[in-house]
Amino acid sequence: MPAYLLLAVAVLSRLMPHPDWFNFTAVGGALLYFGARRSWREMLAPLAALMATDYVLTVFTYHYAFRWQAYVTTWAWYLAVMALGQILLHARTSFVRVAAGVILGPTSFFVVSNYAVWAAGGMYPRSMAGLAACYAAAVPFYRNDLVSTGIVAGLAFGVPVLLRRFSGVHAPAALASK
């Protein structure tokens, strides 16, 4: 249930009006958490929710025509981050593993999506200088994505650990009583 609640927060964090420079969403952290806590079969729900969110934002918020081809990279990234959560955090969760997911998620999106923008042409010259300009223009968004993913994943994975610590319940004892 917490994974689906976090997914709802991720969708709302994208739909709520905010200044362009803010770019703080719960998507990266929610996808990591969802991948870590849910099965492979359940990963279609967040994918569908975020695909619908992409459609709503494109058509109704930004008033552009929706071209699904423009989103294939983003949708593949959604699946990849959930897979990262499944592979990295499903069996064993630790501070180092969560930190690795927090860094790998936004960094992979930064690298892949900006390369796709540059390769699609139109916004930047097809040269090394154009590629560098594309990446340079995206650095503020990357920074905010790292921060938001770190906060969301830190809370999603950390709060339950803190609650167990402060309540005096230890995981092995709790599992033994089931």
C-alpha cells in the first residue's frame, strides 16, 4: 500500500503547479521504492499512471500536440528505475544501496534524455558543442532531480527504519513473530 500512495504523490507532484525552476517531483524516489517493494507484474500500474500524466501535462498544461514517440525514452526510463529498485533494493536495503539508487536514477535520466533531445535535432546543433550545450542547459534540472529523489527515497526507505528503531521493534524479532 505505501508504494501506491507514494505513486499518487509522484503523480500529484507533477500535476501541481510550480515554477519551472523548482522541478521538484517525487517520481524518481517513488519509482525506486515501487520497484523495491512490489513485484515485476505490478510495474504496469505506475507506468500507466505516469504515461497518463505525461499526456495530461503535454496536452492540457503545455498545450502541445501529444506524440507518443517523443516519450518512449522517458517511459523506458520509468521501467528502468523500477527495475533498478527491484534489482538493487528488493532483497536487501541499506543506506549505501539507497544512495546508489538515488544517484543512478537521476543520472541515467539526465544522460539518456538529454542525449535523446540532442539526437532528435531541432533545439541544439548536431555537433559536440551542441551536445555540450544540451547537457549544460539541463544541469539545474538534474540538480533538482537529484535532490528530490534523495529526499523522497530517503523518507520512503528511512522513515520505516526510524519508526522501528524508536518503537523498539527489531526486524528479526518482528519477522520471527509472524
